[in-house]
Amino acid sequence: MGFPDPTQEDVFDYGLYLLDKVLTGMGKRLIDYPPMPLPLQDWNQAANVLLQNELNHNYVALWEQVETNLLTFNAEQRNAYDAVMQSVQSNQGQVFFLHSAGGGGKTYVCNTIAASVRSQGKAALCVASSGIASLLLDGGRTAHSRFKIPIEGLNERSSCSWEKNSDFDGLIHQTGVVIWDEAPMQHRYGIEAVDRTLQDLMDNPAPFGGVTVLFVGDFRQTLPVVPKGSREQIVAASLRKSSLWNHIQLLTLKQNMRLDQTPESNAFAQWLLNVGSGHNLGEDKSIELPPNMHLDNNTKQSLIDFIYPDISDQHPKPDHFFLDRMILSGRNDTVAEINKEILAKFPGEDKLLTTSVLVTKKLLVVP
């Protein structure tokens, strides 16, 4: 809190100030909640909380992590790491796109770059276009949360709601790199809004205000969601159709680090890539499965027996038996039916356990 020898009252008052700042970002204030007390002191000159949070790291431990990770990199991963770090260390402000299918080690490279930048006392802002993807990044958040990208009315002229002299303004001036995972999912208007905002905050007309940016993703996967949009509208919403794409340097990871490198696994991985690239399609654009993916008896029961053989045996199955296999479906009702049939095959009797949750009302007392 940047306050020498704070008393308990100072800590409590500063906490109220922080709560008020959080609510302000949501369009509310503490004064809107009458039972809550208001801060008595003027904490506006306190240290930048956003910046403190991003720089609060053990630099030695981070660099040790980087050194360990670099020893395990393949040539493609090391090339991507070196390119981004050179831009960061030389303040070149380059913009990259790390393109790779699943299993290429994208997240591993991103977290190593973030650790390296943070070990140098700079901020690394890790964001993702989806909440699940953000959880895989060290210190990750959704792009909408970090940059305050507009939700309603997003258009080609939109900008984010961060203003000059805000905490975020101070943070972005100390930022070495922005890492944006699952970028192909983001509507290009959102990315362009961030670009426009950073240019304004940094007083720099270069892409993203001269901050090094690393986009990450795979255009064969989920594209931006355009409600009731046509194929053309979805493609037009892609980052590839933004003027920013002309400023982006492409980096690729082609080696799949998850495969066991057997011929069967490599063949299946290549088949998946071909499907994502628009190959292996029938005349009606349906996906043609190879013969080794067909079951002789095309029924739901035969599928269950193939994936979970001998599941009704009295001997319990080891944990890895269930971890190594699953049945996927595009419909929840189909999933429920399959789960019900599989559970019915388990030996033993069903046990029904019930629970009850009671909420007690207690008077909120603020010390």
C-alpha cells in the first residue's frame, strides 16, 4: 500500500479504497451501498495497485524456471522465444502470431516468455479470448477483463474504456509484452480496439503503441462468433482480415510434443490437420472417416463396448482405464443416455445419497 508502518485503521481504510476502485470499474461506488462505510483518507496518491500486482514476483525463481524450460525447448520453440525476447529487450514493439495445432507447446512457450520478461522487472500481460484458456497462462485473465473491451456495440471505431493517468496507463508503460492466447476466437474489432487504446495511452502511432505483442492460436479451431452470421461475415471478423495482419510476423510450431511418435499417432494427427485445412471432405462437405475409425456394428451399444470393454467385470478397473478413453457427443441428451447405460454396467448396487443446503441469515457487522 506504499504507507510506512500502517495501523489497523489505515489497513481497513485502504481496503475500503480498493473496494471502491473495483466497484468503479463496474460502474458502481461504495456510496451506492449505504451499509458500507466510506474511506476516510485520500488514497488516490497510493501506489498503482495494478502495477504492484504485476511486478510482485520472485525474479530469481522466475529466471531459474526460464533456464530449466529452455533446456527442454525444441528448435521451433527456441526460435519463437528468441524472436519475441529480442523485440522485448530492444524495445522494437514487434507483433507476432504463434501458430500451432494442439500439442505444439504454445502455452509452454508463452509461460516461459512471460517468466523471462517478469524476471527482468517488467510486466507481462497474459490474456486469452476464453476463460478456460486464460487459466492455463501464468497470471492469465480474459482479454475483455484486462483491456475492458466493449461488449455491447463493438464496431470498427470502438476503443477500450481505460483512460490516460489511470492505473492501467501506468501499467502499460511498464509492460514488456502482451501475450494473447486463442486470438483467432476474438472478433477483429476487439483486437483493433485494444490497438487503438494502447496507441492513445502510449502516445505512439505504432501498432499497439509500440508494445511487443504475441498472439497465439490455431485458425483451424474456433473462429469469432458472429450471431446468425454467414460464412463470409465470420471470415470478415477474423484477425486475418484486419489491417493489423500486415504488421504481424508469423511464427510456427509444427512438432507435436504430446504424441508418442508412433506411426499410428502421427497418421491420426496428420489426418486431423488435413480436416482442419479443409481436406478429407466428401462431395457434400461432410468429413470422411478412415476405415480404421469405423465399427462393424454401427450402434451405440457397440461403441460403448469398444471404448469400455469388459466394464461389467467384478474386478475394479485401474484409474488409467478411465483416464485414457472417453466418448464425445455434440448433444447433452445423448451424453446423458450414454452415461446412464455405462453406469448401469458397473457391478454392485446403486447408493442414493441426498444432501441439504441451508442458508442462515446473519447480520453483517463491519468492524
